[in-house]
Amino acid sequence: MLWLGTIIEGVLLGGLYALFAAGLSLVFGIMRLVNLAHGDLIVLAAFTILSLTTWLGFDPFLAALLAMPVMFAAGFALQYVLLNRTLGRDLLPPLLVTFGLSIVIQNGLLEAFTADSRRLRLGAIETASIDLGGNLAIGVMPLLTLGSAVAVILLLNLLFYRTALGRAFRATSDDLEIAQLMGIDHHRIYAIATGIAMLVATIAALYLGIRANFDPTIGPARLIYAFEAVIIGGLGSLWGTLAGGVIIGLAQTVGAKINPEWQILAGHIAFLAVVVLRPRGLFPRALD
Amino acid sequence: MMESTRYRLASNIRASAFLAFSSIVLVLMLAALPAVAGRGLIQDLIFVFYMLALAQCWNLLAGYAGLVSVGQQAFVGLGGYLLFALTIGAGIDPIAAVLLSGLIAALFAVPTAFVVFRLRGPYFAIGSWVVAEVYRLVFAQFKQLGGGTGTSLPPSVTNEIFGIEWVKAAIAVRSPAARDIITYWIALALAAGTPLLVYFVLRSRHGLALFAIRDSEATAESAGVDSFRTKLGVYVLVAAATGMIGALIYLQKARISPDAAFSVLDWSAYVIFVVIIGGVGTIEGPIIGVIVFYALQHYLADFGTWYLILLGALAIVTMLFAPKGIWGYVSQRYGVALFPVRRMLIRPHE
């Protein structure tokens, strides 16, 4: 029963990691861009939500709802003005520009909000749980996190496979030149994709801030978990990303159960094991 | 008639003979500097030298072999911890331990490469970062080396370093300053050695293979270049050098902790900044980059976060508007190159 609890906890934690990873996976799949600032952008979203709750006294959920269009616009602008210029055959510019951006965002947040740990407060629901009997209980917030992750992946898949925008996404991903010949403005498509990635990052930030303390320096670790989930799941597969998040979450909670110091290490080891055994991930859709 | 249309393969060696001579003079002068310079300057120069050596290493990996790593802190930290283990645990002289740390780091690099080489391009970058994190978390588990909080080198190790009595007698300084001077000489040797190492690698047939892979991996492979082995060779060589530099850094700091030794900011971000500003894919670039970096650090480091924001923004602007850095701009504009690694086709005049 003790282990069942650990496994449930791991799967629910996986929901949070899938939310970290979904935006990264989307951008990855469409334009092969690895955004090293993704984790810091999640933290930026968390501070945006925090500011709205403290300045305007909003509830975190309402604040996140308001932060979403702001973050979408920020993502759109970031891609349109900065990142589109870095795309091309050379792999250095996108990597190094986003790496520089990561340092700028981290230190900008440190300057604005200091290094203090913050948290989004929700009241009683934070600690509420559903009793399953036999000493087993599921936290309401972790359950809501996993539910949101599934919903986000579902919606992204619908967008991807059922809408005109999704068709444009798939077309630019599959063959950029033909897509351009068909009249697709790929710069705009990319900007929308990054905007959507930031929308998802805002949802991730909401649950991140409610689950645990955050400060401006935790972005890179979130990026690494997200990246691990994407690679485990396989490039271009959003459901794969969800599975990847769950695997990282499971590995971490099981590792922590054995020895609390092994939590993060266990997640990394699971990732490296997949890299060695299945370097293209478990459910690859696109060829890189 | 046939003779005159034949192309000749040449590289600009003669023009650099003067440079080689002046470099030797410069290195000799720097080696003699501790006789007259104060301890502060010596410590600053140690920092400049090891940053330069790290930048040359990263540049060989990313600029020439296409292995854009964000995880070289794995080998800096590994070298540092090996130095501590070898000196405290095995009682080996620190100077010998610096060399040995490099060799052992190279041994670690081989299995590491088999994992990270599974990932390509941008995925390799984050994969190498994950591996560095694994190293950090594993070294935090060794209670003998201080666990998560770290440990210090005991004075018995640092004060009995090879040659310290001689330096104390020759320059008339006390033990801590004499230790700095010996560290300074090792740092100078590494800073002068890494550009030479890069130069000789690039001039060798492996260098030619690297250029071929960089221009087109598929074509290079079809011409018989073993891309995997060529890259593996560079990766292991760079790991050995980086391990030695890491050992040297922590010999000087005399205090190590997992978070500092495997820091992505100190040993990747700053190093990448140096290479980008100076000029990626050139041997001259890191030398210019480290001078710019030292100047910025010297005047602006007190501004803390604003300093880092400036560094990040400078790297972004450079990458967007002058992707070949300061040296790339200069050499393109004026056609100069100090290190003749390019092979040129020369058409002989009649």
C-alpha cells in the first residue's frame, strides 16, 4: 500500500512535468528550436501571476487567466522579434541566444523580486485530499494538475489535427519550403506557436507556484525536467510528452522513497537510460 | 603549361613566424612576472589564464567539432574533486595530481560520450547539461569529500606543494603567496598550452576531418571520415584538458563544494560568453574574449545582477549581429589570421 501511494504520487507529479514540457514539445516539433530559456519563462509567468495576486488581490486562478494573454503576447513578440532571426542551418545562434535570454530573465527577476522564496496561496484547497481508504489519499491540487495536463495535451492535439492553424503548424514542420509556397507566413506561424507555448507555461507556472516555493533561480532545473520529458516521449508527440513527464515524476518519487537525496538523480538516470536504449524516445512522430 | 594551372595547397605559416616569436617572448615575460608583481595581480592573472584555457577548450568542441556543450562543468568539477581525492586521500603531490586528474577525467569522458553522443545538435547541449547535473548529485553523495556542503584542502597539502621552498627562497615570499605563484605558472602553462593544442589538432589530419564534418557530415563520411571517432577524440581530449584546468582552479581556491564545482554559470555560461564575444571558431577569438570579459568583470562585477543581465544581452546582440564575434569581424574585414589553420588553394602566377 505504501508503494501504491508512492506510485500515485509519482504519476500526479508527472502531470506537472508534462505541463512544463508541453510548450517546449510544441515548439520543438514545429520549428526544431530548443529554447534554453523555457524554464525561466515558466518562472517569469509564476512571478507575473504572483504580482497580479499581490497588487490586485486576485485569486491565483483568476490571476493566471489574466496572465495568459500577457504571456501569449510576450511569447509571440519574443519569437517574432528575436528567435525567428536565429533560425537556420547553424545550430549555435538559437542555442546561445536562448541561453543568453535565460541569464537575462533570471537576473531580471532577481533584480525585480529579490532571491526570496515565494508561493501562490490558495487557502484550504492547497492541502485538501480525497480519502481512498486504507491509508491512501490523493491531494486535490496534484489531481487537478494532472487533469489540467491531460486537458492541455488534448486541446493541443485538437488544435494540431483539427484546425486550419494546426494544419499550418504541421505543414511548416513537415516541409518548410512547400508550406511557404502554399502561402504560409512561417514567421507568424512560429510566433503563434511560441505564444501558445507561453500560454501553457502560464498554466504550468500556476501549479508550480501552488505546489511549492519558487524563486528566480529555479528555471534551469524546470527546463531540464521538461526537456527530459520531451526526449523520453519522442520528438513531436504530445501524448509521448505526457508519458515522459509521468516517467520522470515516477522515477523521482520512487527514488526519493528509497533515499530522499536520490530524488532528482533518479529522474536523470531514468532519462539517460532511455537515451541509451531508445535515443529517439518512446513514441517519436517526427524525424529530427 | 600543365604545371602553371596546378593549384597548390598552402597555409599562411611564414607570416606567423613573427607572431610565434613574440608569443614566446610574452610567455617568458609572464613567467618572470611573479618576481616583481603583487599577489593581487597574480591572482587576477590566474583567473584570466584558466578562463582562457576553458574558453579554448569549449571553442574546440563547439566551434570546430560542432559539439555545443552546456555541460563542460562536469569535467571542471570532476577535475577539482579528483584533485581533492588524490591529494587528501592518496597523498599525491598537487602538481602531479593536476596532471593525473586530467587523465582520469579523460577516462570518465569515454563512457559519458557514449551516452551524450546519442543525442545530436541541440539535444546534445541539454543532454550534456543533464550529465553534469548527474555528476554534481553523485559527488554530493561522497561523505569523505564533504557531501553536499563540500570540504577544504588542509594546509598540509597546499603548503607542501612541489617547489614551494624554492619559490619562497628565490622570491622571498611567504607560503600562501608562494603557492599562488606555483599555481600561476601551471595556469600560464595551461593558458599557453591550450591554444597550441587546438592549433596542432586543427593542423593534423583529424583537424582536416573536423573541417570536413563541419562543412558537410554526410559528404565527409562518404569520403571515409569516421565522424563518430573524430568527435569522440576531440571530446576526450577536451575533457582531459578541462579536467586539468578544473583541478588547477580548485587547487587555487582550496575549497570545493558540488554546487560551485559543477556550476553552469561559472564554467559554462561565462566560458561561452568569452568565446562568443571574441569569436567562435577561431583560436584568436577566446583570447580577445577573455580580455573583454576580464575588463567587464573588473569594472562591473559589483553591480551583481545588472552585470549578468548585461553579459546575457551582449551575448544575444553579438550572436544576432556579429555571429563571428570581435575577431571574426576583424579578420573578415582585414583578412588577417594569427593562427594559420586554414588551408588555402593558391593558383600560381605565371
